[in-house]
Amino acid sequence: MRPLNLTVPVGRTITKNLHVKVINADIAGNPENIRLTAASDCPSGVIIGTPQFPPKVSPSDTIWLRAGIKGTAIVPVTIHPMDFANANHKAPSRCTLTFTAATQVAGNTDPAAANNTMTIEMNVVDKNAPEIATAHESVIQSMAPLKMTIPRGKLTFSKTVRPTVTNADIIPAPEASSDAIHVSVDLSGCPGITVTTLDMDRNITGGQNTVAVGGGKSASGLLQLSFDSSAFTTRSKLSPSRCTAMLIAAVPNNTEPDPTNNMTRLIIDVIDGNDL
């Protein structure tokens, strides 16, 4: 699932219906009853509804699926005015929604439990919140999940993504000077993946983990990741290995007005063709 970007209009409550897919990733075998649950770290006013699979005449958070078959649940998310207090429209407040699928087979031990869970980021601009002056309010944009396949016969493989940072100091006017925004990558949750290159400033020779960004402006960098196939186990083409990398952006030695948007989760799904 991709990150969710929402705007709350003045005086209005909004509801967004998310479509969440689950799959019985067995390539053969008996059907399974799979239950989907939802949780969040969003402010208390945000309402995350119970997942609802069809049929509509008898909705349920559980679905019976044959091997290799997908099912889609609808999860309503409701946001009220002033649930969030973003600094301005360039600096959305960020929280996360986590969805977990679990078989209801008694005593089952899932051989690839990491891909039972998906966390997405929700970025909210509440137009009911007054925009305020900020000093060094930096933002890293949420990143879409990375899905990749290591070709059969390849022991290592590389993939490139492009993190983007923003200097959100725009009130009362865009900051005349630039902020030096530093980006770091935490791969502790992703054994077998290493950073080959991190370059946030392509105008300077070599890899730069810091980039100067003017008020209201954004800059995109280059992050190249290397994958060691021996660290991944793929049980079927329907069941990738999943891990989460963390990218953090901030102005050094600065206390951010809104720290929620200084980190983004890069969900990584890997299918290792050498296992198939």
C-alpha cells in the first residue's frame, strides 16, 4: 500500500475508504480463514473503522480464501477538524496505520510472519489549523513501498530510490536563506541490505548526505541499495520477504516544530528468484 495524503477542508470531517488486500499465499492446500485487523498511532480523534470484507449483506473482518486467492477489505478512516496541528501546508503532520493479516487455523506458525503486516504513512494537512511561523521545519516525503525480484543466478542485486526533502519554512514568507538538511538511513531492520550510495546533492562531486534547500523548496537525492540474495528466503512468488528501512531528515542540532514528518518508512518486499 502506498502512503496516504489527505487534506481536511475548513469546517468539514472527511472519511477515506482504504482498500486493503490480503492473500492466502499457499500455492496449494486447503482454504484458510484470514482475519484482518487495523491499528494506528494517529491522534485520538482519528477513527479507524473495522475492516470489512464482502459480501455487503454480511460484512466481516474475516474472509475464507482458497490457496493463491486474494481478498479486499474496506477500512474507513475518519478525520475531524483539528485532529492534527500541522505547521503549514508544506509540512503535513504524519502518523501511521498498521494492518495485520492472520490465519485463523489453530496452532499455525506462519513461516514468513514479516509479510503479515503492512504499515502505511498518513500525511494530513488540516486547513482548520492556523499556519504558524517556523524555524528550520524540514520534511522528508513519504516513500512508496519498494518491490523487487532478484533474478535467478544473481547473488547480489541493486535498486535505486529517490528520497525527497523539503524546507517548509514559508510563514510569514519563504525563508530567504537555505537550510542544510541531513539525511540518514537505518537498515538495522533489513539484514542483507546495505547502502551503496547516498547522494542528496548531485551538484557536488561524491556522495553527499546533506543538501542546502531554500524556503518552500524541495530536493531529491539518490539512494542505491545492494541486496545479498543469501539473506532472503522466498517460499513462493506470492510470499515476499519484507522488511522496513527508516530514512530520517533533519537540520542538525535543531528542535523540529513538527518531528512527525522527519522520518519515513521504506517498506521493502523481495522475491529471490534463486529460491523458486
